[in-house]
Amino acid sequence: MEHPSAASSDLRLLSQALAASVNSVVIADAQRPDMPIVYVNHAFEQLSGYPAAEVIGRNCRFLQGPDRDQKARRDIGAALATGRSITTVLRNYRKDGRLFYNELTLSPIRDASGTLTHFLGFQTDVTVREQAIGLTTRLQGMTQALAAVVTQAEVFDLILRDALEALSGISGTVLLVQDDHLHVAARRGHDDASIWQSGDLVGHRPSPDALRSNTPLFFSHHGDLKAAYPELESRTGGVAAVASTVLPMVQNGRPLGVIVLDFPEPHDFTQGEQHFLLTLTAQCALALDRTRLSGNLEQQVEDRTAELEAFVRFTTNVASSTDLEVLAMAASDVLREVVSGAMSGFYLIQGEAAYPLIFSSNTPPEVQALRRPGLPLQYPLIVQALEQRRTAFAEHDQGRQQSVGYASALSLTPYFRQGQPYALFATGMDRPSWSAQERAIIESVGDGLGLALERAAQAQQLTAQRDMLQAANEELEAFTYSVSHDLRTPVRHIVSFGALLRRSLPGPLSEKTQRYFNVVETAAVNLNQLIDGMLELSRTSRQPFQTAQVDLGQLLDAARQEVVLDTQQRNVTWQVAKLPLVMGDAALLRRVMGALLSNALKYTRTRQEALIEVWAEDRGRTWAVLVRDNGVGFDPRYRDKLFTVFQRLHRQEDFEGSAISLANARRIVARHGGLMTAEGQVDQGATFGFILPKAGA
């Protein structure tokens, strides 16, 4: 049997875990109308921007703002109506109005009798993931559209329009290489005074530099472009945008031109956005090449279309799966389709070697047999890829030596997790070298696989966290059951057998023996009080919420009748003002009033004359009900502990009790959408109270 102190420690640990969790947690009351929020942790406040005081008592739907027509909302409604779990993604809005995507897992909480009492929500900000999926989806549509265009003008219009819409750009320009010069081929949002003008391919300017190095240029913040090219504005007469990117288009090693996008605000280009732009640029280059050759190279057009379709299939496959083997096989399939003779394999790094997880379907059995023992990480191509953290290529004799003779051209893409390499994607073919187009395809597929692997890892992590939270809920329910049915029996045994033992001893008992018996009995009484308190907390959470108009004055009178029985030998002065009518649960609010009065009477016990004042304050949209006493007070530095279970600011031997009544009162007031308050100074009395919203406020 678990020791009671260990059980209490477990309960505190679970409570602290929820409060300290980096993941957003919200609990809604399933038995109250409109299922109001009764608890949020600090991570929820950080995620949404709303402090707990502004959300307690409200339904979670306010987070969707005006964006109410969401399928996820309807799915959640169906799950709530049937009391089942659900995981879905909502478009939510922070307090400052910013959109974020919220992956919400709702789980029902039931009491020991099986009655549904609450719903637990586990929230995760998946904005980056959803934006990446959105870009992937847009890329699919653009890929399909590019496959249908037949003129350069259509290509430029499609690329500039969709790229600017996808990334919230303000303007764009396409410059094409013609006769060793760059010429403006299309503009969108720019006027003729733009800094992006026709010119030669020499000199220090962004467009020629990007083409010469075949490397995209990203200028994320205001002044970055001007700092890199100080003379650009004076030379062109234009004004640089706040942020810009220059994307080179190269096809089969031949420079075609550049795509330039400008932004009105600073823009930190995420990895997903960079992948989107690079893939889009590669596809634009493919489309331009296809349109250029469409008149007399019909077969080549069909080949390019097949490549685009393969990319669409690849994008679709990796967007809908989190299984490593499925993702790796999708990448292998697309390379096999678009790169003639390409074989590939996906390897997981373990120790000093990388071991194969899958091979492409066209990899010969003898090659698979050679690779199954693993690839030593000391291979030159692996070392190069890991050092530069991107795809590395080997060709001719160098490739032949590292492939154990089955290929002459090799490529290897590394993947990292938390800064450490964990996987490799290798491709080889029995031709002496890669073309520039094949290199671009391999890099694009490798980047796409990397994004898919990151998404899969995030999904697995979320699943593990959800399972841990579910297990914690089950442990909490089991603990409540244990307290309800198992702990009372040993406490009764302690008391009853202690009494039997006392009577069985020949008397009179010595002073020491009597003290020992008193210690045991006192400890048993205290333990029984703790059990009562914990069960009271549990019952408070599960008790159905019956809303009606409540006369707080009548509740106060009833609570006073209960507590004055214990004060007949004391000098207590009561000063009670008229209290208002509020909307709430009368039975629950009576417990709150009783807790506040009992607290005032307990801590004025040392006063020759106790003074207890009760009054209400109209604060506009709320009522504040306050109880002030002239008792021993408390240190205001530890105010937060007053409403926490088992937290005491005074010694047990000075003031008895289980340190639960105020925590229970706070929980009740929170269910009413209100707050508990406490003010005090040591030896100068204290004022406790609660704040409730007015009806319709």
C-alpha cells in the first residue's frame, strides 16, 4: 500500500507538473453550461497572450475570434457531445490579434463513477508546421499550373503572383539572360524607378552575383541590401525595399536569369520558405526551358512534365505521412523517376556507422548486400556532407572508389536533429557525373525530405507528450479512488487499535506513554483531516454546477450559525454590511463563505476581542465580497501560498487545520469565473475575499 505522504507528494507533483509544463494546458468544466474554462497554466498564457484572469469562466471558442467557420470546430463539437477524445488543428488568435495554428488534443475526465466532469485540453503552437504545409500545398498547385502554361508571360505571371501572395511580398521582378546581359522580362508591383534594372552580367550587383555563384541572396532586414551594395540605389535611382531576395535560375548549368521578390517589412526567411522559393525557382527554370523548347522538342517537354508530376506525387506523399520508411521511399521513387538510372538508400546513423533503413526498388541485391553492414562515417563523401551540412557530390574515379565499384556519380544528403547528425540519404548512378539539372533535383528532393522528417519528428514528440499526459490523468483518477476507498481504513485502524492498546495496558499510564498515545491520535486526526480535505477538493471539481440567483446575505447568516457554535466562550464582534445578489451555485458559494469566516475566527483566537467585518464593494462589472479580521495576519511575500493545497504560513501546533479550505474556495470561485483575494501584514490582521462577475457582465 502506498504511504499517505507519498500519495500527497504524487498529487503535488502532478499539480506542479501541469503548472510548470512548457505545453499549454486548459481544463474546462463539462458539467456547467457552455463548458467554461476553470484552469489554464502559464504556458497557455504565453501561447495566447491572455492572462488566466481573463479566460477563467469563458468558453474556449473566443480564441477563434471572428474565424468561426472551421471544420475543426464542428469536429470538436461532435466530440464534446459524445464525451470522447479528439485531436485537431484550429486557427486561433492571440490577444494582440496575431493568428497562430493550435494543435488541440481534448480528453474527457471522468470521476470514479464514470461521470464526465471535465475536458482536458493539450495545446501546441504548430504555426510553423502548418505554414510549411500551406507552402507545400501552394507549391503543389503552382507545380500543376506550371505544367499547363505554354508561354513565358504565363510563367512569369504565375510565379510572381503566387510567390508574392504566399509570402506577403509587395513586388517582384524577373530578369532573363540575353546576349550576356540581364533584361527585365516581367514586373509585378514595381514601377520603372525600381532598383532592379537591366544591365550586364559583370560588376558587383545582386543579380549577377547570385547568378555567378548560383546561390540565392536573402536580405532580411532594412539596410541589409544597402549595406551589401552601397552604390545600388544611386546607380539605379530607385529605393531598396525593407527586405528582398534574389533567386538565380540555372538550368543544366546554363544561367537563365533571376527572380527578385521585395517585402514591405523585415522578413526572416524560414527554412520552409527558403525551400519553397528554391523549389519554385527550380520549377520556374524548368518551365522556362520547357516553353523555350516546346516548338520542336516535344519529347523534352513531356520529360519535364513527368518530373513536375513526380514532384507533385512526392510532395503529396511526404505531406500525409510521418513514417520514416514511407518518407524515404517517396524520395527514392521520385529520384528514380526523374533521374535516369538513379539508385538510392536511406541510412540511420548509429555510433560510427550509418545503417540502411530502405533501398530504392531498382537497387540490385548485390549492392544491398554490400551496404547492409553499414557505411563508416569516415568515408570522404560522408565527412564532406557532415562538415558542410548540405548535399555533397562525388563523380568519376572518386565516386567509383567510394561506391565499391557499382556507380561513378554519388550524392549524399545529411540530416540533423538537435544539432547532431542522425540520418543520410544517398544516391548513385552508373554514369560518370551529374548534370546541373540532376544536382538541382537531388538537392530539392533532399530538402523536401528534410522538412518531412522534421514534421514527422514533431508529430512523434506530440504523440509521446499526449500519451504521457493521458497516463498522468489516469494516475490522478487512480489516486482519487485510492484516497476515497483505501486510506480511511488504515486511519480508522490506527485510532481504534491505539485505543485498544491504551486500555489493554495496566494503568495508570506513565506521562511518557500517555504523550506517545496522544501523538499517535493527533497524527491520525490530522491525517483524517487531510483525507477529508482532498476528498472535498475532488467533490468540488465533480459536483454539478447549479446556477441560480443567490442571496449572499442569507449564505453569510447560515455560515455564521455554523461557526458561532465554536465561539461561545470568546468575545467576537461582528460588523456585517448588506451583501448583494449574484448568479452562482448556492451550495458551493456557502462553502466559500464558511471557509472565509472559519479562517477569520481561527486566526483571531489569540485576540482578547476579535473583530470580524464583512462587506461588499460594487466594482462596475464585478462584485467584491471581503472579510477583514484583526488576527495574526500573514507575511504578504507569501500571499500566493495561501490558496495552494497543503501550503501553510503558520505552524500546525499554533493553528490546526489541513490547509485545504482556502484552496477549495479558490477552486469554487474560479468555477464561477471569479478570483480570490488576500491582503495582510504580520500581526496586523488580514482581509480575504472573492470577486465575482455580475450577471450578464
